[in-house]
Amino acid sequence: MLHLNTPISDKSISQLNIGDRITISGYIYTGRDAVLPKIVKLYESNQLGKYNINLQSAVIFHTAVSPAGVGPTSSNKFDIENSIPILSKAGVKLHLGKGELSQETVNALKKFNSVYAVIPPITALLNKKTLKRKIIAYPEEGMEAFHQLDVKEFPAIITVANGINLYDEIRQK
């Protein structure tokens, strides 16, 4: 088990391989289909500072935040997957969610030295590992607002690293 703390360095990311089991501690952002395209627009218009959002060496978890807790949503939904290359370019090092990503997204992750990890649907455990929650932007989106969480030892499995996709490796066997 590898333990990562945010912010995550380029060196830490470049040492990860598919299949690595990791835990993440520190501050992470959350977002899904309703809010990630808005965050992309903020980045493209150089407005992230308006909300004190710093994506450099950050983690984004594809989820909503509800009173019941957090759990991964499918990262290959159109609006989520399309945000991954741009947010990686903006500095995000680790994207968390579930599901397979396209080869185009895998290539973008490699280009920007970012990785993707899946989190099994374990909402109750993740709720216990969430120390604080704070809405950073778009509160009108309710559970899908852009949140910042303070987490301790969030578990995940690296599925895309260094241009290699675990799902492709499984299909080839």
C-alpha cells in the first residue's frame, strides 16, 4: 500500500504503476457532470483564483457530497471525461472515480503526468475517512457543488499511469 499526501508531487505520480493500491490523505476537490465543465471554464478564463481554487498538484474525486457520504460516479460520463485532459493540464495530478476511460484520455493523462484511480463503491468507509467538507464553488448545484474535502487514507487503485490502461491489460489476457 502506497500512501500519498496532497499536494501530490510529479515525482510521486511518475513512480505509480497500474494496479498499485494507494491511500490519499489531505485536501481533495470533488466534482461531477454538473460542475466540472464550469471548473474547466474557470481555468480557461483564468478565473480559478476568484474561488481560491488551486489545481496545482491537486486531486479531483468524481463524486457528489451528500449527508449520506461520498461515493464514486462514472468517470467516463461525457462531461466528466472531457474535463480530465484540461484539468490535468491545469495541474491536477490524480483523478478518482470509477469506470474505464478512453484512449484519448489515457494519452492526455500521460502527457500531463497525471494518473487515474478507481475507488470501489464504499460510501460508508469514505464517509468515516472524510474529516471536513466545504463548498468551494457553485453551491446552487447542491450535492454536485464543487467541494473541498479533508480526507484521511482514502483507498484507491491506480488504473491509468504512464500511458498504460489497466482495462487494456485485462482485455489482452
